[in-house]
Amino acid sequence: MNAQPILAGILLLLGAGFLIANARLILEYVRFLRRKPGALLIWPSPKPPYYGMALAIGVTMGLLVFYKLVYLRQQAFGEIMMFAYYAYLVPLNRRIGRGFYEDGIWADNAFIPYHEIGGISWREGEHEIALIVISRLRNLARRLIVPGDKYGAARRLLRDKIGEHAIHFTGTGLDLGAHDERDEA
């Protein structure tokens, strides 16, 4: 039994999955470039866990692609898609400025427009401060790690956005009217 066609099929399937992931990351970076002029308070994204390993996988995939194309003269679609993801798009994703923009908050893994925010909460841990942003439309929460030197500015900016009614919490929970929404920041 020849395993070559099975392996080629698996690599083609993996390539299709990585093509979708690559397209999503490229689209996210293009959205960042469009929003960047409206940045109010941003900072570089922290390194993801196992970042060095992701780069090592990218280098290994690059060597494998070179070997398959030059020496074996075989197709390498799956490997090229994995190489693009690990060697280029993971580092490119780190360049997306996390933080506050004119029209929303870019959390660690998604952008949330101000009008979609249904709740916020601060979580102060031993080594990090995180803003938890709860979406009113998608019933999920996103986390934004805030550097210590940006914490005060982030709280002021949130308070201002709530005061401008860009973020409002009415309709979320029991509202008896004696509550100042700015206290949420």
C-alpha cells in the first residue's frame, strides 16, 4: 500500500485550513491598518505563549518547502500555507496595536465596537491587569491585557467614552436610575 497519496491528501486538507487562517489574519491586519489613524491609546501585543516555537516551526516549514520544490519537485501547497502562517502572519499579528480606538476596543483576539459593549470589568492579577469586555450582541467576553503604565489612561479613556455615551450599560441588568455609568470604568 502506497502512503504517498494519503499523505498528499492530508497535506492538501491542512493547506486549505491554513489558507482560511491566513486569510483571516490578513483581513484582521488590513482592518488594523484602516483603524490605526483613529488610535487613542494603543500598545504592542504581548508575545503569545510558545512564540519561539511558532517561529521555529516557520523556519522548519521554509526548509521543507525549499527541499520539496527544489530537490523533489513536488507540490507543497500545505507546507507553503503553514510556512506563511508561522513565519509571517503570526509575527504580523503581533504588530496589531491592542487598546482603544475612536470606534472601539481591540482586545487580545478581536475588535469590539463601543456600541456592542454591554459590560466591562477589571481583573488585577499578580503580573497583569486585564480589562474584560462583555459583548451585548454575541454573549461572550474578550480580554485585553493592559500594561501597568497605561492603566490610568485606560480607565480615564473608558470613563470619557461612557460619559460621551459611546459605551452605555442601560438595558443590561436591573436599572433603577440612580446609577452613574461612569462608575463602571
